Amino acid sequence: FDFGRWGTEGMANLTPLWMLKYLPNMLACHVTIIHDCQGPSNTITCGEASSLLSMGESMRVIGRGDADACLSGGAESKTNLMGMMRQHYAGRLAATAEGEDPAKVVRPFAPDAKGCVPGEGGGLLVLEALEAAQARGATILAELAGFGASQSFCPDTLGVEPESSGQGIVDAIEAALADAGIAPDAVDAVIPFGTGVAALDASERAAIEKVFGARAATLPVVTMCPSIGNCGAGQGAIAAAVAVRALRTQRLPARINASGVTGLDANACAARDAKLSTILVFTPSLGGQNAAAVIRSIA
């Protein structure tokens, strides 16, 4: 990529209306128009933390009485040229050798982790005040019990190098646990970002170990990126949906690819039954924003 040519030639090839096609609030706009949703509307653009931040914002909107229910989540295309370039220059993409199966390249927390692959997907959840859901006879799938957000220190000027200590992630997790009124011991499983990008994996591992101490070695870790790739802004909402499904079925999804992981329960394994009442979901982002949510089963 030639940055010089981009400035002199590339800009001249852009249609004047390109921004109207790429505004990040287009998803929220069209969903609300189609469904005639009225009330607070917001679009959060904080990379992979966006949809969890959206859930936290929705939780607060409902909590202060500005809405009875919110459609909350996110989606993003990572396979377009600009998206791929940004991931490449941020060091997030895995380099595959000739003949290597791309489906096996993402290995979160493994000693041979080499990066991630882009995915396309999103998640959308209906968040609703308990009284409103009960009044209309809704089937309540789970409770969003707590939420937390934070900003990590980025040691490089581009804001792409993860914070090695994981302290920013810890801050988000601890805020979510405090919001839910629970201690770390109440968490039955965690769903981190788990990209297979070694530096980001190390940051998340450090956070898990700081929050959960000795339990970190045995606490089930659900890793999704090997199966779906990095879905960007949609990642957190997908993780939340997986958490809800796990709570409903009392079953943890399979993990693939990773082997040789020590100190974390994150090696490849088949789906398995588990006693689950509380799952922690957290997602850092390319720019250092972090979000965490505590999702709890309904008694």
C-alpha cells in the first residue's frame, strides 16, 4: 500500500457520497425505520468492544426509565479492503504458510498462536425491563446482571499495541462484577475475545489471572474466534448470545485448534455439559476500549 499515492490519487477516486454509504449508524437507522422503533438511539464505534458497550448503554437507558426495551448489539464487515488493511497494519492477521488450512490457523492462548482471521457476523439482543417483559408474557432467556467499561493504556502512538498487564481489562471486569453484586467465585465460565494474536491473548490471560487468581487454571474459557473469526463490532453481542445459549442448555460449546495451553482451561475439546448460572463476557478492542458483561440465568 502506497500512502503517498493514496493522498494524491486515491482520494480523487472516491465518490463524493461515499460517507453516506459507510456511516456506522446505518445499521441502527435501518433497523429502527423498519420496525418503527421510537426512543433513544445510539451508535457506538469502539471496535470489537462496540456491541457490549451497546448492551451496557441499553441497560442504563432502561434503568433510568427512558425505554422499556432496547434492540442492542452490533455487526461489521471485516472482509472489505480497508478493513483488511487496517487489521494487517495492526498486526492482527495470521500469516498462513503455503498449503496450511486457514480453518486451523486461529489458536487462542496457545504457545504457537500466530494471529486471527477476519469474520463477518453480528449479534442482536432484546434487552427489556423485567416488569415489562413479565407484563407481556415474554420468555425471559437470561439476565444482564452487570456491566463495566474501561480504557487500556496503549503503549504505542497508533493505539494498537495491547496493554501487557491487562489492567484495563481487569478494570472493566471488576466494574461488571461489582455492578452485578457478585464476587469472582460466582462466575462459572468466561468468554474472552480470544483472537490468537499473541500479545492480545497475553493481555487477556493476565486479566483473567488477576481477577480469578488460582481459579484461572480451571475456569472454563469459551473461545469463538477459531470458529467464526474476528467479527469486529459484532463480536461482543455474539459472545453474549453464546453465553445465553450455554446458560439455557447447561452446555459449553466445543473449542477447536488450540493445544499446549497451560494455566488456562482453553485447549481444544468437545462440547460438554456444565453447571452454569453466571457467565462473564469481555472484549477488548483495537483502540484499547474494554467492555465486560455478567450474564446470569433466570431462576
